[in-house]
Amino acid sequence: MATEMINAKKIEDIAKQVTDSLPAGLKDFAADMEDKTKVVLQRKLSQLDVVTREEFDVQTQVLIKTRAKLVELEAQIASLEAKLNAQ
């Protein structure tokens, strides 16, 4: 699930960066804004259809192996076609 993949600390850091960029006179508002930003980010990130980096890397390796097998099978088919055409 996306919420498991997203590090809560990163969300907190992003929200803090947003509030830190506000003028000093708005710090009370900033604290409320930080909380609301966290909630919105968590909600939106949980709606994303994402995978973990580990899952992505595993699927990348599967794809590499699949492509290699496809090339091998294409060569075998070409060889068999050549033999059939030679007959």
C-alpha cells in the first residue's frame, strides 16, 4: 500500500519546509497549516497506485530476464523457419 511505502518522516519534513517558508507573523497559522498539509499529503499519497523501490527493482529484473528469453526464442524461431524454408 502507498501509505506503507511513504515514510511518515518525509511527509513531516515536507510539511515543515512549507511552514518554515511562511513569514514570521504567521507562525500560529503555520502550525495549523503544517498539520493540514500533513493530512492532505497523506491522503493524496495513499490514493496513488505506487510500489516500493524493492518491488520495482524485482520487476525490473524479471523484465530483463523476460526480454532475454524473448530474444532467445526469436532466434530459435528464426532458425526453425530457416530450416523449414531450406527443405
